Amino acid sequence: MILSLVTHGRDETERLAALLAARLDGGETILLVGELGAGKTCFVRGLARGLGAPPRKVKSPSYNICHRYDGGRAPLQHFDAYFIREVEEFDRIGLEDFLLERHVVAVEWADRYPERFGPEAVWVRFEHVDEETRRLTFRTKGSPRLLAGLDREFRDGAPGSAIPAEEDEP
């Protein structure tokens, strides 16, 4: 399933992520792809809010590789794959263990190691439209329930818009 949405500013990006987080039970992987400043960490703040964890604590995990946010209905593990040099590092970090323990895992720069993630993951590609506007394209093969109706729910609550997406791989 592919869904593309446009957000106008950080508040809408966070709100969209919170709507997605409301559908998560723990054990899901959200893979974030986009250039610097595209809104990946902002999106994770929304995931934290939607899970019930304090969003103000969310910051980029670039140099730490991982941050954990508790306080919600499922722990949120926020990874940054930018400085991970080889796919085996994911094994040393324990990414699989977090999924088995029913954590929500968000990985920035996941496109550096796409082979590491299965079809149940939700890919989110961020594209700059202008200084404040972003196009977020969601893709999943194995978890379409997470995206079903998300566009309608988002559209009903804010001026963001849904646009058609092309069928291609993340």
C-alpha cells in the first residue's frame, strides 16, 4: 500500500505522526528517509506524542545512534542509521530484540540498509516542497492496516492534503 500526504509546517507533520502512532501496538518498525531538515525527527516527536511519551524529549540520535522514549503505551526506540557503517551493527545494537519486546522502532536514514527490514515495515519518505511544506510518502507491503484511512483521518482534522502516489519500492 502506498499513501502520499502533504503537511504544511511542523505541527501538521507531528499531528500526522501522532495519528499513525495511535494505530501502533508495539513491535512495528517505521523507516524514515529524506535529506537533512526534511522532518524525520519532527515526525518521531509526533510518534512519541501519539504513543503517550513526552515529545519534548525527542532529539536526533545521530551521534548516540539510539534514543529510547518511555512513558507511553509502548516504548519508542529512535535509531539513526547515518553513522552505522555495516548492516551487522544493527545486530549488535539489538534492533530485533526491541521488536520482540513490542517496542515501536523508528529508524532515520533507513535507506542506507533497506535489506535489513522486512515487508511489514512502514517506509516514510520525506520530500521538501518548499520551506514549510513536506510531501510524506508512506509505503508498506505487510502492514496496510496501519495506513488504511490515515489520509481521511488526517484530512478531516487539518488543511494537509492527500495526493496520488506511484507504485514503486522505497
